[in-house]
Amino acid sequence: MADLRESTGVGEPADGTKVSSSVNSARDPGWYALGENPNEQSYWDGAQWAGVRHWVAGRGWVESSSVPETATAEPSAAPAPPAPKGRRNANPYAPSRWPSHRVTPSRAPTTFSVGVLLLMVSGIALMYGSVGTWIHVNGTLGIVDFHASVNGIDETVTSLIGVNGWVTFIGGIVLLVFGALALSSEEIQLAVLTTVVAFVVVVFAIFDMFRVVQKISQLPSSASVSVGWGLICVLSAAVLAVLVCLGRLLRRG
């Protein structure tokens, strides 16, 4: 109480009678801080101090009808000084002296590795080989040499082996997309799903190679028929994708 009386120049008589001052007479009704703590306030109704309130975190202002002794000591006319620099004020109504800044949401870090790069390359190679040459034919018709090739999405391949390159082409797209997702995600579910897709693609690639070689072996020897570069590319890319996926899973284990 002594510090409040010294700051306002208003004291209390010995009998406890409140002393009014010209400062309080000119004061507008309202809540005023008690001392230097903005979280403790007293209400001036224009004639006397009528109540107090204090700020409670999580609850807000808690008012009390009783007036403590510090309130009768006539707080200073000027508002309480701001909180010391370097401290945050718990009162949300108090003016803030801290610079406002916008919080930018953090993004998942991009994780680039050789395994992810090889996985994406495998996907691209699968798509490229699926539309490339699967069967290559060289032959001689009289005095004329001829060359022919059948790509992986040709109907001739479908009639020979029952499937075509569209299966491995779609598998290459899926592996490429999963590889791109792996740049920003390290979830184990994504790695497992990528491994499953790689195994499915390699099964189809092995089946395609087996069936093409089987059909070529049944052709007469008058023509030179061989496996095209596209089917070799598909099988190699599928095997590479499986090895990369298994390596990533073992590294996590």
C-alpha cells in the first residue's frame, strides 16, 4: 500500500476514512490496474472503488465485490506501465509490444536418395519398354531382305501370349508416382505398397518374356526371330524396381 500512496500522493487517515482527490474526481469510471500488474484491476464508479477483478489463465476475468486495501489506496491516474520488455503479458486485453509475424506452416522435407531415383527411373523404363519392340524378325524373301518388329502394345502380341505391354506400362506409371511420393514421405505403408506393385510388375514381365521366347522357339527356322529390346528393357526395369524396394525395406528394418 505504501508504494501506491507514494505514487499518487494520496494516503489514508489513521481512522481508515478514504480521502478523495482531484485526480480521482476527474477520472472516468472504468477498470484500472492496481499498481504495475495489469492482471489485477479495480473498478472506479466515479465516486469510489466498487470492486476488483483478476485474470486467471483459462478462465478469464474473475470479479470480486470486495475491495482490497490496495484498491482504497487510490491507484495512480495514469494507466499501469506496460509489462517489462522481454516478458509476455498473460492478459489478452493488454496491448502487445511483441512484433506480430505470420507463422508459415512447415512442409515435409524432401528426402532425395539413390533408391528413390532408381525407382523412378525403373518406372520410366517400364513405360518406354512397354511400347518398344518386343519381337524382331529378320528374313529373306528371294533376293530381298526384310525386317519387321512388333511393339508391346500391338494386337499381334496379345494374340500370341494373351497379354500385352499395357499391363507393364500402367505398372511403370504407378511406380513413378510412388517414387515421387517417396520424395516427401517416409511412411512404411508407402514403401510396402510400392514393393507389392513392383513384385506384380516383375511377375508379368517374366511371364511376357517366357511366352514370347516360347512362341519364337516354335517358329520355323527360315526366318530369324528374336526378342526385341523393348521386352528386355521391361524385364530389366521390373527386376531393378524389386531390388530397390527390397533394399529400402531392409534399410528401415
